[in-house]
Amino acid sequence: MDDNYDKLLWERWERHYDETRIDSKRICKDGIFDVEKFRAPHNPHILFVLKEVNKFKKGDLRMMLKEGPAFQMWHTIARWSAGLIYKLPEYDEIGKYMKESLSRVAAINLKKASGEAIADMSIINAYAYNDKKFLIEQINQIGPNIIIACGTFDILIWLLNLAINPNKMREPIYDNKLCAWVIPFVHPSRADNKKTYNDLKILTHRHSIL
């Protein structure tokens, strides 16, 4: 996603909020943290799909995390990023890769309007429905080949029209339209660091995702 397209997307998103009587000043921007590193050859295009940001009106996650992970949640995402980029080595080996790995992924929130400490999933679902065309456009422009649904898989099912197996709702699926794996996973704020990392390792190995 080039800078000009990114600028136009957010301008359109702000107009959309104003037209639907949502305060556009509450928008927190997100996306690819470093386009050059994300698009680099052999770098897996990993997108984390989250819920909402806490009290960060008119903020930009890409700028906040430019120098590496901030807050525990982003340390967790950096850990998962390092694991996926480096083919999921043992847990004790990934610490040295975390800061650098975070700059090589993308992350978005389904609800762009800054929220509070506790996410209300009914509200997030409503925002995702209201913003559906913009979210789909943003995801398509990012072009991930691995999507980690961080407590957001149920919404991604209808948002991306995923061809799910109702009997295997917690298993990764490959979506032919997106040319991407979609992995149902926990939100990073609910992660048990080592156990959750090993869970991700098991899921990816079982389905030969990497």
C-alpha cells in the first residue's frame, strides 16, 4: 500500500464516519508497520486482526510501534511474529528477534474508533458491519498470506465470506479467494506466553502453513 493510497483510504474512511454520524476524530490508523520490510522477498505477509485500540484517538499504531513493541500485548504479538517469520523455533530462542520481527508484519483493528479497556464484541461486530467495504479493501491492499484472527474469527467468517467447516471452527482454513491461511487464535491480552506460542506452533505444523 503506497503512501498516497493509504492517505486517500483514511480520508474516505473519515468521510464515511462523518456521513454515518460517528466521530471521525476517534479513528486510530493501522496497517503495515514498515512497507519495505513487509514486502521484502521471502518475508511471510502476516496480518494480525484485532478488535479495537484503547483510548488512542487520532493515533496511529504504525507510529506508536515504530521502535518496537510497547505494552505487554504488543510484546506478545512481536513474539508470535518472530516465531512465524523464523519458522517457529523453540520458545526460548525467539526473544532476540522480537523487535525486528514486529516491523515486518501488519496489524489492524476491526473497530477503528478508539474504545475503552474492555471490548464489547457486539459493538465491534456492528462497526465491522458498518465499515465492511473499507475493511475488505484494506485487507486486500495489505495482501496477507497468513491472517491471525486474534479473538476475531467469528467476525471474519462473514466479513471475508470464509468457507468454514462448522465442525472445525478452531482449525486454520485456507481461503482461495484471499490466497491466505486464516488462523483462529486468542487475543494477545489473553495469552499465556509459552503455552500460547506452543499452541501456535502446533497449529501451523499440523496444517503445514509455513
